[in-house]
Amino acid sequence: MCNLYNITTSQEAIRQWTRALRDTLGNLEPSIDIYPNQPGPVVRNAPDGTRELANLLWGMPTPIERVKGKADYGTTNIRNPQYGHWQQYLGVENRCVVPLTSFAEPSPTPGDKDPDTGIQRNYWFALNEERPLFFFAGLWTRWQGVRKVKDGPGDFELYGFLTTRPNALIAPIHEKAMPVILTTQEETETWLTAPWSEARHLQRTAPDDALVIVDKPATQIKFPQAPQASVQGSLF
């Protein structure tokens, strides 16, 4: 499952692609790694109907029967949107697109350590060596609850993104799933505006030549902040 991705682009590029009319993001760093239970930019249909670029927390509410302990660290990847818990989020009011330029999947080889970070090696994927902008097909929601026990309950705006069967490039590295990627303005527009009966067809495996393996981003040279170990993935 994808629990790390990188954005190396500008806010203007994201706004132009998605036709976002409002930007509440603040300043987007030139290159940033996004980990679970951390803020990440998304373009969403805001509650007032405006298309908005905003910073939300990565990890949708986990089905209550799968929450372990007193905190819900969130579900990052959503494999089965027909699962009862996810039905409430499938309307256009809860859809978003997640900008990125590359994403990571950990090496399936046990003990395959990255010499720069000291943790399991990641394979990085992008549309090509130039790492142009593209998007994940995502969902978002407002939520009240506990993300971290030490912080207690709070109000949050959360997001996650859909996964699907892996293509031939990703399957040897992650045999179960790959993120649902959107690579054209038409696809992002469909995801943000079409009824679910139409938008659901975007949850499909990317063509085998849609992605290439690239070097890790420069942000990965130093030891990264470790993601929460208990974050849920595409389990349902």
C-alpha cells in the first residue's frame, strides 16, 4: 500500500490543472514528502460549493470495528468503496484529488535497507523521469475523534485515496494494489463532478506503461520522520 508520496510542483500548477478558485493552503514547500497522519494538500469541493485547494490530514476514519486501541490513526488507502463504511463518502461533496509527482512502495525483500535512510528501501514511481504533476482519486470528510491519545479528541478534516489492482510494473513490488491515478484534466474533472455511477469507472488499473521507476526524491537523503506504525491500509 502507498504510505509515502512526494510533491515537487507549485500551487499555481495545481490550481490551473484543477481550476481551483480558492487557495487556503498557505505556502507549499518546493518539495515535500507526505506521510500518514500528516497534513497534505488536496483539491476538494468545499462545503460552500467552491473548488478549493486546502491542507487536510492524511487518513480517513477507520470503520469502528477495525479501530484498535483508543485512537484512530486513519485509513490511508481505500480498496473497496462498496464496503458499507465508505458509501457515505462517495458523493461529489466528499470527493477530492490529491496532487503528487511521485509515490513510493517499499521493497518486498526483507532486510533491504536504504543506506541513506536506514529503513526499508522504497521504490519510487512517476509518470516519467521529469516527474510531472498528476493526482490520486481521493475522498475527504470532516471528523471528530482521537488521532493521537496524548492530544485527546479534536475536530479534523481528513482524506484518503482509492487503490486498485496493480499493473505489471508495480505488481512485482506490491502484488495487492496500486493507487488510482488521474493523469488528465478530463479525469480529474470527472472525479470531482460526475455521479458515482460514472466516476467509479476511474478506479481501474493504470496501463503498464503509465509509470516508470525513478530515483528517490532529494528529500529522502536524510532520515525521514517515521510514519505511524498503526495506520491502516487497503484492508477492505
